[in-house]
Amino acid sequence: MSTDESAIPSAVLREQHGRQLYGFAQRLRESHNRSRDALSLVPSENRLSPLAQLPLQLDFHNRYFFNEDHDPDFWQFRGGENIADVETDVAHSSLSALSDAPFVNLRPISGLSAMIIAIAGMGGDPGSTVVCIDPASGGHYATAGVIERFGFVPAAVSLEAGAVDIDGLRKILSSQNVSLLFLDLANSLHLLDVAAVAACLAEHSPHTLLHIDASHTLGLILGGQAPNPLDLGATSFGGSTHKTFPGPHKGVLFTRLPHVRQLIKDAQRFLVSSHHFGATLALGLAAREFEHFGPAYARQVVANARRLGAELTDRGFDVARRTNGFTDNHMLWVDVGDHAATNKLAGALAEAGIRANVQTENEMPNISGSVFRLGTNEVTFEGATETSMTLIAEAFAAARDGAVDRAAGLSSQARQSFESPYFFADTE
């Protein structure tokens, strides 16, 4: 076979691969465009502003960065010299100002990464007890498993309406060597009562550290809509940066105590290598924007959630309620029947351009079966108002009643009702 003949199969294969990859690229662009038009009511997600998105599109996303002190003799990895201050100065200073905490650790790459670092760093000696919230009360599913894997003894406390069972906590404190109380409230319509827990520890176990995983409410805390856990007696707090806080998929940890800062840093050094430089730059830009927009955004998130709860109730939906109103945060829970009915409505909403999060059997406290877990954080960040909530609720009703085209029209009207977003839309 001649050289020209042997080259034919490889040339054909190359062309086939090229067409296939081009098809993938087209699908990505088309899906992205649909995503930009969709209304997302997922409480555990948010969008990045155009400014915060920028580093993820540039070369910095591919680079390591370890030279936090800007040591001229420690540039082991080049590429970030001229932009490193966006992490070391902008991100640190903005997040420190927002949290009123002098010590900020930017190394976690996700909320679960922040959990792992916090537990490893503050869990104490092997065999010590680390207390978390029972998943049946809204605690994170993974916490007890993480505690156990690090050689600690997990213990769970129950919680009702944001209040930890203090009597149950006292029993654990009196019978076990509790090094860390890791309050990981993931699913709740109430804000966590941190002060009562801190007072219990001060009286019964002053050596026990208190960490608050505020992944879901971080944007509300940094925006001043929810209390700062450090002001209420917590040792530290943190979590993921892409739920109510409109940042990238990252994690962050805050403390005011130098020795706790060191515990976290010592653990982080061996649990995270690359902290995703591009995403960390994005976090810094998101934090600097949040200093300007955060308080108004955080207030509107809660106002929108309460309005959406009322509007859905008016249209016959079974919306879970707290004692006084629907929610203290960004989250709503809506029960529309069994899993089949919930999935059917989720599909109709998706077809109409509305994304809703479905939680399945036994994943939510005090609720059996499947349920919608909705959040107003992302649409609010884009400029949604209480008027928008009325249109979204009407779209839900139309989708429930089988009028998907009408639901799609209402979804479009809802987006048209948005006012100015809570970020700088023009970054040129």
C-alpha cells in the first residue's frame, strides 16, 4: 500500500472526529443559550456576573498559584504575577469586609471541600466527638460520613424551626469529649439560632469549637439579611460560594481567631493543592461587586421568596409554611403530590423555561415523598421583583393545568419584568 493510500483512513477518521467535535460544540452553545433564557429556581445554584465570569474564560483558569506573599524568589509557577492581587488583595479584603472577619481562607474548592477542611482542622484528636445536625432535621447528608472517615465519632442533634435541641446537646456534651460542633443546616425555612447554641457551649463545654456551615445562607449573611454567626458566638463559619452568594463553584472559611485560622490552614495545606486560581479570581470579583449590591440583593431575595410562596398558595399549591410566613431565607418547599406528579410538573416547567429542583423520598425534614425545593436567589440576582414572582406563580399554575405554551409565555413575561440586575452589567 502506498503512503497516499495508507493516509486515506486516517484522513477520513480525522474528518469524522472533527465533525463530531463540532457537533458537541454546537450543542454546548445551543444549550448555553437556552440556559441564559431559562428562569432558574434552584436554591443551590446561582449565576456569575459577566465580570466574575471573565477569569474562567481566560488563561488563569489553567494556572497554579501559590505565592500568596508575592515573594519575588517564590514564583515556582508563572502566569499569575500581574493578576495575583485580585486574589491576595481584592478577594481577601472584600470577603473580610463583608464577613467582618480578619482571617479568610480561599482554598476550598467547594462547599464539601470547606466541610472537609473545617472538620479535619478543628475536629481535635482522633476519637473525639464531632456533633452535626441530624439529616432528618435538615442536616447535610455527608457530614456524619466525613466525620467518621477522619477518625472522629459522629453524634447528631435534632433541630426544629431553626432551634437546636439544647437538652439533647447537653446530654452529648456531658457524656462525650466533644471537640467540634459543626452545624450544617442544609434544608430549612428558618434561620439557625446560633446564639442559643453558643451560650450552651459556653456554659457546659467551653473548649468545644463551634462552626457554622452557611452554604445556603452565605449571601444573606454577607448581605446583612441574616445575622453573622461570628457575632453570635461561633468560632468560624463558611461554605460554598454559589448559592445565595452569586459566586463561582468554590468554598470559603471565616474566623476572627488566630489559632483557629492556623488549624484551618494546617488542614487545608494537605487537603487542597490547586485551589482553582481562575475560580478564585472570579470569587474576588464577585465579592467586590457584592460590596456594592449585596444588601439590596439579599433583602430582595427574601422578599421575593415570601411573595412567591403567597402567590403559589393563592393558586392552590401546597406550600410549606413556618409559624409566621413562608420562609426566613431564599427557600420554598412545594408539595404537588407523589413522585410521578412532581416529575411531570417539573418536566412541563422545564419545557416552559423554568427550572425547579426536585427532592425525592425522605430528603427533606418533616416531609415524606417528593417535593419541589425552590429558591429565589438566582432570578433575584438577575433583577426579578415581586411582580416577577406573580408571573412565575401563574406560570406554575398554567404548567400544572397542562397549558405549557401559556406557561412559556408567562415565563417570558416574568423575565421581561426584571429590573436592573444586582451586578455591573457592562464591564467594558
